[in-house]
Amino acid sequence: MKQIITKKLEDKEIVWFQEANRYLLVEQTAANIINDLYYKEDPKSIATKLNNKIDIPIDIALEFIQKIKNDIVIPNTIGHKVEETNLSYKIPEKFSFEKFYLINSKIFKVFFSNEFELSLIHPKIAHLEVKQHSIIDFTFQVFNYSKKTFLILDSKLIGSWSVEDIHYFQGKFSMKIIECIYEKEEKDWMGVFHASALNYNKNTLLILGDSGNGKSTSLALLQAQGFQCIADDFVPIDISKKIHTFPAGISIKKNSLPVLLDYYPELKNSAEYHYSRLNKTVRYLPPKNINYHEKNLCKALVFIKYDSKTDFEISKISSLEAFEKLVPDSWISPIPKNATTFLEWFEKLPCYQLTYSNNKKMYAAVKDIFEKEA
């Protein structure tokens, strides 16, 4: 039987449902009811316990319990879509694009059936492209069949995705790359986080922020000041809680060019990509000094925001606030042991909110966090 895990976080309880691989923050009373319902305790018995604890009428208690069952327990324990890998498909006889990439001393050969599929992957790793190679470590095939994008790795079907779910394909492709370059299976990873990872003196921070808040621009500015970019937008962390390098390019939006051209003049003539689905135009800045062998623990989470009206503000924020920002955009392993590792990892992390328009003060604050949390 699949399970749930509960863990106290400040004055709330985190409840994790294995079936849905979903985390919820609830009051302790609600967490206790969820646990009892999940493990099939009779609602009347739960209502009696609730009545004894907080002196609530049995009929009101039963109504409350039924609502938790209908709104929380049932939606997170039944009817969840399982990724299909037993599908009928036809591999194209000829692919429009054939690319070779050198990543962590391994050669990847990737076939793309059309320009749309190419645009989903190639721009972020174009700086890793090499000339045609005779020795291939891994072969990917990306193609469209029956209005779905299919991914095959070394003759094994990984999955298929509709246009609406195409970001899941991009995530899966990146996941397979890290599995290959680090020789770890999916079960060996604690999670992958929608964040940037920054290294300084063998310590690492995760830089986070909503789209449009300047996270990637801040990362590029910090890299120019001598901090090392470990990853942008896709940060893999293994079950030993070590952050690994993912060498995709740093995504740079058009309005960030004026501030970055002084540090990276090559951006002036770099290729520009327009993503109509996301309504954004970006260029990609290759990370400097890629080091696949250095793997460090995360020392803190820093939620960053560029705000032209704010010179500089920094403060510690609650773990609850950070948790609600971190989890929705992350992939966290559905294996109970790994989920427990994630919760233990997160619980110990200091969390900061940094809002700025003064670059020098931002650099100094990030350095100070590194030194304080080392």
C-alpha cells in the first residue's frame, strides 16, 4: 500500500501523499484527521476523538471530517494519470536535424524530427554542440507522431507528451541527461528545483524567484563578480543532498541586455529565440568554468526580486512561506524514502528574501549569506 508522510513545520503540518506526489500544508488537527482517514479509521471514531479534544458537536465534527475526505484525501489518492510508455508509434525514417553534444566527457547524439522539437531543447545547450562524432555514448530520438512529442533513449521509449504538456517533455529530457552524465537513475535523485544554483568557496545557494523577477539576470551578474553558476532553472539534487551541475545556458531576456552587455559583450550578437507559448524572447549565456566533479550541499535558499523602486532590502523569511514558493514548481521524487530526505533537507535550510535595484548591495548580501551560512 502506498503511504502518506506527515512532518511538523513551524506551527503547521506538511502532509505528503505518495499517490499524487503532492505536499500540503495544513493545521495539525486536519493532519491527524487526514492520517486517520487514509488508514481507514471509521469517521465516527475520528469524530469522537475530535469531540473529546476540542468539544465540538459530533454532527459538526462528522461534517468537517467528510469535507476533508472529499476535498483532500480522495483527490490525492485516486485517479491519477500514469505516464504511458506502452504506446503505438512510428519512428521517422528520416530526421530533419542531427546534433552532437559533449557533456561531462560523454557524447550525445540527438535526432529531432522538426524545427519545433529542436527549439525545445537545442537553444539551451547549443554551446555544448560538437562536430559529428564516431563514438556515441547515448542516442536520443525526438519526434512527432499522432500530435504528440515522443522521446526515445537508446531504443527505449521514455514517454510522449501533448503540446499542452510539452514542458514536462523538456523536464524529462533534462532528467535523462543528468541520469546519463552522472550515471544515476531517477531513484537516486531527491529532486529537481526550478531555481538557479550558485557556488562560492565550495558552498552553494539556491536562488529562486517567480518568472519576471530577475532571477537569471541576477545569476549572470553574480557570475560576472566571480561566483560560479552551477545551474539555471533546473537544479538537480541527489539523495545525499548534493547539488550537481546542469550546464544549460542562462536564460537572458531582452530587457536585461543593457545591464549585462558591459559584462558579456558576446550577448550582442548571440542568437535570439522567441517562445510564443511563454510570450518571451531570450538569448542564452553559457555558464563559465563548468565543473561536473564539484558537488556541494545547499546552505540556504534566497528568493530574489529586482525592483526598480527598492534600493535594497533583505530579511529572513519563514520556512512556511519558502515551502509554499519552492514546492509547486519543483519535481520531488515520489519514493517515500526520498520524500523524507527532502523534508529533512528543507527543514534545516535558512531562507531569505532579497529585493534590490542596487547591484553592488546585492553582490555584498549574497557574499555575506555565503559566509554566514558556511
